Amino acid sequence: VFSPDGSVVVYVANHGNKAFVIIGDKKGEEFDGVGPPVFGPDGKTLAYVASKDNKTFVVVGDKKGEEFNAVLHPTFSPDENVVAYAAHKGDKMLIVVGDKKSEEFDGVDRPTFSSDGKIVAYVAYKGSKAFVVIGDKKGEEFDMVQWPTFSPDGKVVAYAAHKGGKVF
């Protein structure tokens, strides 16, 4: 993966049963597993999912986050100050934004930031129902919800939803 300005290349390498990130010519810490690295928007910060001793966490720069059973979809805020991601905790899932954790749900999808980076939206599931969570406010329940997307000014979230055979 190249940095946004193309000046740095980053990749995952393995040695024996350990994996690590190579940033330019520098080797990172060894873990049991490492997911694909992601640069922040301005290319100054790198994040990736790593695992060690059957626990998974996000590494931002060289700082390891809280351990979970699994971590998915690390996503930078537009200003690169915060990383949000989905996490498995036992049989539940939650969204982590920086060091703040959402309520636990039966499932969650990839988080998305507003253009100013202040609000996160995502799809959450409780039982057979799905809904969009914006910040910490849960929306209407549907049979299926997809693709929450902020308007350019960050004031409106649009998404596709299905309920009782109708599409909204």
C-alpha cells in the first residue's frame, strides 16, 4: 500500500509464524497475524488490525488498542485524529470510535464518518431487525438497511432500507 502522496510503501511480511508491517525500510512489531494496513487521509498515520494470543486489536501508529475477539474495518476520521472500527466481544458486536465504545448489538457494519469527523453512522442489528445508528441515536427498525452515507455538509444521513417488501 502506498501512502496518499506515494512517498512511502507499507506491506505485511511474515517470518516463521509471525507477521509484521514494513513501513519503508522499518520493521514493525511482530504479531501472530496482521491485516491490511490503511493510511489516514493525509498519510501521516497508519492503522491495521493485529492479533496476538487469540485476541485482536487495532494498531494506530505504534499504539495498540483494546483487545477483542475480532476487529473489522478500521476507518480514519477525515482529520485523521480518530479511528473507528467494528469489534466482536463474545457473541455481540460494537463500534469503537477512538476510546469510546457503542452499545453492544447482535451485529454491526462498517462505520462511516461525517465530513467534519464529529459523527459516526453505522448499521446495527438486534435479532432480525436492522437500523442505522447516528452518533448514539438509533433509527427506525427495518428488515434490512444498507449503505449509510453522510451528505457533504454532514447534516443528513441517507441509506437504503427494506421493510415488509417495500424499499425506502
